[in-house]
Amino acid sequence: MEKPIYPSKYMRITQGYNIGSHIDSYAIDEASIDSSISTINAPFTGIIKKIYPQDANEVWLESTEPVEYPDGTIDYMTIMFAHSNDVSDLFVGKRINQNEPFYTEGTKGQTTGNHCHIECGKGKFTGTGWYKNNGGSFSINNKKKPEECLWIDDSITIIDSANINFKKIEKDIEEPLQPDNPEKQEQDIPVDNKKLIFICPKKDLYGIYLEAQDKLYLER
Ligand SMILES: [Zn+2]
């Protein structure tokens, strides 16, 4: 199951949520490494549900499958991206793979400088995708904080997180090459450390009394 990954390899959040033009929303503005136009990667494998060229080329991407939220919740996720100058290669119903560069920063709509406005929503795309909030802007339906939706990993360089703490995907611990079992340990004991107890005089069946945990080495 996919963990939605932060959509830029360089995190430089120039405006956090609930301030400025983001009042009453959980929107963040991602500007990446510099003032040029950077690409935005798909946080999860998804389907484009809506494009709104009349404003800021807003694009809604809905996950094709339920994804894992940082708190362990399993549900669909929908994210809205805004301000790309060119979405001519996108269409409703287009499938985008996780980590695929599919959107770009830009200045379309009301912006100062190239960036991507990102809003996360819990669950599938609903209604028109957004509603007018108390700040007078349109916010994604079922809005949820970005750090409650997106993960980071070692491939992402944090320049400015705007004091938002994202949960990190920890690498899986590698399995040992050999199982750590007693038989293997016995084989590892050098011959020099074996203690000779008895030399068998002739071929026969012998009985021996052993205490618990005693080890018996037989050498031929
Ligand atoms: Zn914004």
C-alpha cells in the first residue's frame, strides 16, 4: 500500500496554512529549490478528477486505491494543486503513477513568484471538489492538514518546512543473511575447541547421560 509522499524533492514552504491567503484552509505553498519553475511529483498513484483552467489551473488528483496516512489511517486521498501555467498534457481520467512528475509550479492565478499551492483532502473527490471558506477563498472538500496526509523520506531535502513536522518513512530493517539458529552455531565452533571425551573401542550401541543444555560433539 502506498504512503503518500511529499510532492517536491526540495521542501521550501513559503506560506503555511491558516495564515495570509490561506486563512481557514490547510493549504501550503511549495516553491522548491529556487525561483524557477520546478516539477511537482504525484504523491500517490491517482486519477485526475477535475481541472479548473478558469482560475489557477487547479487539478484534483484522487488516489486509485486507499493509501496509508501517517497516523495509520487507511483511506482514499484527494489533493488539489494550483498555479501551473500549462496543464495542456493533463485531462480528466488521466492516470498518474506515484512519484511521476505531472504538474509544475507557476504563476497562474493570484500569485507572486513560481510556486505550487497544495491542499490535501481525506477520502475520494466529492461534489465540485471545493467550497468557499470563511477567508473568501475556495478550499478542498474534506480538508486535512498536510502533515496528516504526506510522508517524507531520505530523498527529500528540507529547506524550509514552515515549522510543519512531517513523518518520515523509515527504511525496512534488513533480514540477516543466515538464520540465527543453534545448529548453525554448532557448525561454527572450530574443531580445536572440541573436547575429546571418549574414544570408541568398537562398533556398538552406547548410552550416555546428559544434563539439560549439555552439548555433545562427535568427531570421526
Ligand atoms: Zn497558496
